[in-house]
Amino acid sequence: MKKSSATSVNRRNEIIAAAIEVFAEQGYYRATTAQVAERAEISQPYVFRFFSTKEKLLVEALEASWNRIIEAFQGVAASAPDEEMEQQLIDAYSDIMNAHRNEIILQMQAQTIQEPAIAEVMQRRFREIHEMVYQAFQKAGIERPLERTMLFLARGMLCNISLSLNLPELMKAEE
């Protein structure tokens, strides 16, 4: 890869990272590309060099956040012993929540945005996660894999709410 091409990829990734932070903090509708540019320490026109609209920037930010989860789940599905599959998926998601809080907040906000491109990303990626977890549970021989998948995803949503509202007590389980 040429140096200028590598620099462009790095800049693009820096813009996406800045967008995730700004969108999570301000909300998509209140956030501006000027704020994203300032966070990325670049000019606003440079943001538009990579992303022609704020919506396209949000779509890419969402894709990046979903890719992190999917890659983590793929790793677990490929390597976890059957009896540890569910717990390792839970642990992988918990690690992402702790290390990438803004990505989770961004996804939660995006669930309420009705623009077709954003809704499509959210629907497609939720379906992908659902199918991946379901297949992993089936392969691991987990009883009632469809129901367990639903409960796994519901637990994830509760984790998200707990994170966004700073209510860790929602996640307490009996020992």
C-alpha cells in the first residue's frame, strides 16, 4: 500500500472514530460534521472528502461498531468449547462494552433513527448477530437454541440499557 493510501485509510478511520465519539455524546441530530472534524483535528471539508453526508458518516460508524462485535463473536464461535460457548460470547460482549462504550451508545441511538440507510444497517446487523449466535448455540448442542438466542440478545439489550443509564445493578444476578 502506498504511503498516501495508508494515510488516507488512517485518516478515514480517525474520522470514523471521532464520529463515534461525537455522535454518542451529542446524538446524531445534534452532532455536526464540524464537531467531528474538530475532534479528528482536521478541517470540515476534509471530512466531506471521505463522507459526502453526515448520514453516510453515521452508516460507516455503525458498520465499524458492528464489525467489532461480529469479529469477536466469530472468534468465540470458532474456538470456544461447546460447554463454554454462551459464557464466552457474554464475556466477549462485556469486554466490548467496557472498552468501546461509545460504540454501544451509538448503536442504541441508531435504533430510533428512521432514515432508511441507517435502519437498513441496524436491521441487517441485528439479523447477522442473531443468526451467528443461533448457529453457534446449535453447533454447541445448546437446548432450545432459538429461545436461548433470544434470551442472549435480550440480555445484551439489558446490558446496553444498564450501560447507557449507568445502572449496573440491572445486571446483578443471583450467585
